[in-house]
Amino acid sequence: MSAKGRLRLLANVLGELARQEMGFQHGARTGRDGATAPAGHWRPGAVRRAFEELGPFYIKVGQMLSTRPDLVPEPIRLELGKLHDQVTPAPFEVFEPVLAAELGPGWRHRFRHVDTSRPLGAASLAQVYRVTLRDGSPAVIKVQRPGVGDLVITDMRILRRAVRLAGRLSPKFSEVLDLDSMLRVLLEAMKPELDFTAEAANMDRARPLVRRFPTLDVPDVVHATPRLLVQSLAPGQSIRDAKRRDFTVEERMAIGSDLLGWAIRGYFVDRTFHGDPHPGNIFVHPGAPTTVIDWGMVGHIDRHTSLALLQTIMGAVCNDAPATARGWTEMGRATTWANPQAFAIDLADLIPRVRNASLEELDFGVSLTSVLAHATKRGIVTNPMIAVLAKSFANVEGSVRYLAPELSLLQVFRDQMTSIMIELIKESLSPASLAQTLVDGMLGAPALDHVRTTLRDLARHDLGVQVGSSPAAGPMQDRKIQMLLAALATAVWINARRHKRTAAG
């Protein structure tokens, strides 16, 4: 569909919502059966259906908005949380031209059998069919809907133009809510869903990372083209449909702990994470590996944001609201009218209720979005990556809740903390990281002469550091101390390298 066609559809859907909303001026709506319903009962469902009608990109936007209580009223936010990509299956004939284009006219000869009677899954971007490979192995074939890639790109351009216009009309709103950046992050995470060769590459990169956890696995890629993906069949069924009684307690807890541990490590060590680990994408079977499927939506987080998020979570683990507030602010930024102290007070009320609760007792995904709501109210700009992170976080937590609700997310985090810190220390002591730390210190110094003086004093063993409550204490003093530590670390590294070369010679 052309951009004009999409604009017309968008206008029609929004116009229908507006017409229905006008019917609520007196607070009620008459249904088909003649009964009336309060406006608040009808409106959330109507908004969700509008997102579904607009297609795959708007479904993803709606899912992301379901994590933003600062943007969306609670009843609508909860309803948007029900959005999914499942749609009414299209006839196989719709997808056969794609198969022929990607594999050639004799594509059926590549398989021993293709079950075209009904798809295993039908989503807004693709349909999935069960196949048997020539060697008899069970597999699935994922076929993209014709034209869906161009449709998503068109929708993205239209919505981004609208968001930029809204930002110019409401600059204060845009100061604390960078919707354009949020949409850009979403599109970057969605790109592999539009090119299955990128999704296959995501699976190949993720496989060794996932297999660090004994109960988890990723399907094998058999063949991939931009619009077609053949992969091994995941055993079992969705974790949503699994019966707890079919698993031993030890097996349930191990699967749940591994899923949460894998997600946590993705956020803080690998800095690459599954963007959509909802229950339909996690398959379990007693005695078999738990398989994580659908690697089309993958998020990538930079080191600074990851470390700031780590500080945020560690603050919650340690019941330290100011540390949690500092970490969250460090991920984004404070506006000119921000109130960081009030933000910390808000978190002081929230953190004690979440730090020791189990998944059964508390929804941590909701708690995370509560932090976001407090941040926006207090003038803290949230990093746009948080929308994708929150979606991933809430989904994996919700998936684990089906099988092991007695698990404590923060306890799993504590269990992972030692290995995470070891990895971060190794990273910080690498030559590249030490050099970067020194350069950062130099760039932040008031003058390069101070660095030269520090290094000269190091060489003469004539260095003193005064830390106290002098007038110069504060951010500048902190920067000098950080610079000194960076210089020390670099000097140690240089000495070690020289010693290694001398020993080798």
C-alpha cells in the first residue's frame, strides 16, 4: 500500500475512534444488544482494536506503549498489554509465490513433506508451517507476508513525521519524552523481522550465549533468505500451555532460573537481548531443552547504559533508593526543571515492596514501568532504549511466571551478580578499556598539563593526593581522582607489558 493509502487508513481508523468517543459525551455507549456501557469500559478495547487493524508496526508501537504509564492511562495501558501479532491465517496460496521467488519454482523438492493444511503460527509479519526435511528431520518454515516490509517502513516514516510535528508544537512535552528516539530504537530492533537473514544471524550469535545455561537452547538454522527462514522444530509447547505437574520442582526452578539469568546476562554482559521473549516464543518439554524462538526482534544496549541500568538494579537489591534514582537518571538525563530528590523519595516507597517479592507476589515489569512514570513526573528524561528493555524484561518475567512463579527475580539477580562482576572487571582491565578510561580522563580534565604532571610525578614516585572538604572538592575533584586512577591503571598496564616483553626476550 502506498503512503497515501496508509494515510487514508490511518485517518479512517482515528476518525472512527473520534466518532465513537463523541458518543461518550454523556458517559455511556449503546451496544449492539441495546445495553449501555460506561465509557471507561469501552475505550481501552477500542484503542487496542485500532492498533491491531493498523497492522504489524502499530502492534509493536502499542506493545511498547503498554510499558509507558507516563504516556498512557492505566486502563488503556493494560489493554495494550494484550496486543499480540496473532492474526487470522491467510491461505497458503498467498505465500506460495514468496516460496517460489526465494527457493525457485521447484521449492517443494527441497522438502520431503510440507504441511500446508494449517500454519503452526499466523502473525502479522509471517506465517509458519511444519515441514519434513529430505533427511527426515522435523523443521519449520517461516514465510514473510508479501509486501509487509515496505508497509512497516512506510508506517514508520508517517508516524515519525507526526511525532516530530507534535514535538515542535509542545516543546516542554518533548523535553522529557523523546518519542522520535523511542520510535527509532523500535525500528532498529524490528529490522531483523523484515529480513530473515538478519534473524538467522541473530540466532547464530545467540546460540553459544544461550547454551551457557544448561536448560536452554536456540533452534538450528537450515536455510535463510530475506523473506524465508527454515529452522529446526522446537520440541514441546508454549510455556503458557505447559502443565507444571509434568515437570519436577527442580526442573521447573532450573528452567525459570536459567531464563531469568540468561536475560540478566544479556542486559549487563552480552549487551544483546531478545526483544520479545513472550510465552509464545518459549517452548518447554519435560526432559528436553527449553527452546527460545523468534529472534527477529533483538535489542542492543551500549556499555554506559548497561552499567547505569546495573546501578539501578543494584540499588533496588540493596534497598538504596538514591542509588537507584542516580542510576536511572544516568541512563537518561535530568531536564532543567527536574527534581531528583523527589524522584529518590518516590523510589524509597517502591523499592522495599519489590526487593524480596516472588514473581507470584509481584509483577516486576509493572514495577519497572512505575519507576518510569515517577521519572517522567519528576522531569527525568528516560533513555529511549528503556522502552525495548522494559518490553523484554516484562515478557521474560511473565513467561517464567507460568512455570516457576515462586522464583524471586532479584534473588536470581543476586545469584548472577558474582559472574557479572567478574566479566565487567575483566572488561575494564582490557588494554582497550584502560586506554579509553585514560582518554576519557584527559578529555574531562581542565587542562592537559595536569595529566602530564600526574604522569611525571608517577615516574618520580613523588605523588600526593589530598581528599577532603576543601573548596575545590566536588565534581572537579572527583574528575581528578578518576583521572588519577585511570593514569595509575594505564601505568600498571604499560609496566606489565614491558615486563612481559623483557621476560620473553
